[in-house]
Amino acid sequence: MSHRALRALSPEQRTRFETEGYLIVRGVLCSEELDEIKSAFEEISHTTVPGHFEPMRDGERSDPLKRYPRVMHPHRFHPVGMKYMLHPGIFAIVEDLYGEEALAAQSMFYYKPPGSRGQALHQDNFYLKVEPGNCIAAWTAVDRCDEENGCMLLVPKTNAYEIVCPELSDAAESFTTHYVKPPRDEKPVPALMEPGDVLFFNGNLIHGSYRNKSQDRFRRSFISHYANASAFRISHWYNPLYRADGAELTLESNPDGGPCGIETPAYH
């Protein structure tokens, strides 16, 4: 039976996602799958892939993110990136949240080494521009994620908040320039996660992450973004998209949007 024929979530979980804008599902990936991801991205960390991963190997002292920048669209050049963007368990949950077929649009990998800056609060659909509908992120913890090593910050219920034009972030704390101020009555909450847990959140949800204040702990994560199959437009950065079976398709290119966050000049 196809995983799409199964209900992946309980009614309570779906209600939580709809009301809070996010949901953490525990233990989606097993230890063998996590080991495969770790091995692949350890290998990638010793390479340079133009347009996807371009480390500065002499820059670790001044900024650890120069040595370990995020990997953009690893599904476009590495089979493990594609495999986990199309992971059946994750796909089933995303499709349950949408209530329809999902399309995989993007993958990323964050190393987030000790001492690295976080990412200021932002909204993902400002960049993906999925229309009509919205994007959903699936954020997989590869390491334990807590406040010390820079876990995710989520502003509950802002999934109902409009997409807003971001302000300029604090470059000392965020490696991207955009900052979205949360509404006055909602405060960011930390997403404490164990390896293999997956955080799903709505594209309007305001979220970001802490600085990694630990001395020796990476906070690695594999992230994919999805669009609802009833959407017909997405930012051109994200074409082509993929169905659960790996079939490729292209949506109309939205001229707006762009990569998920513009890095500060100091980062380059």
C-alpha cells in the first residue's frame, strides 16, 4: 500500500499544526538513516560544490560559518539529499498536513558548528512564494537540539500572520540580513529535539534560531520544503519540484521570492 494511502497523524496532531502553526513528530528517522545522513554530509564538508557548498577553509577562526556554510539544494547533486527530501515517512506527514499530494521543492543541510551565529526570525513563504497555498518545512534534527547549541525558535500561532516585509537583522547574532518582528502578544519558544525528530511548520510561521553557544557541539539538521500540489506558482529558485515517486515537474515561476535568507556581507 502506498504511504500516501495511510493517515500519518492523529486528529490531535493535525489540530495542533493548524492552531499553533507547527508540530514536532518524534523519532521519524531511525539511527541507521541518521548515520547515512551524517556520513554523506561529512563527505560533502571536505569538498566544494559551486553554487551549493563553498566553504572558506581558512576562515574558521573569524567565523565558523565560513568553514561550514549551509548546503543549498543537496538533492541536486547528491543521492542522499534526494533520498531524504523524498523520505516516505516525511512525505506522508506533509501530505496529511496538506490534505492533498505534496511536491518537494527544496533541501538544505546546516552544520551549525560551535560558536556560529543563528538566523533571525523570518517567514519561509516570503522566499518560496508558493501560490495558491503555502509551503511546509520539514526540519530534521541530526544532533540533539537545545538552547545551548542553537535550537529552533518558533512563534506560536503566527501561521495566521500575514507575510510581512522584513527589517534588518543584527549581524552580530544572525548570519542572514532579514528580521521579522513577532506580534506583541506572542513570544518565541525553543524547539527541543532529539536526533531523528522532525519539526513541521507552516510557511507563514515566524521562526529562527539561537546562536550556538556550546564549546564542542554541532547542531546539524536536514531541512526540506514542500508545496501543495494544487499550487501552480513558486519562486523560480525552486524549480523543478518532485512528486513522492521522484517524478519531476515544473511550476509557473513566480518572479518574487528568492533563496531562503540573504547572507550578511561579512559572511562572504
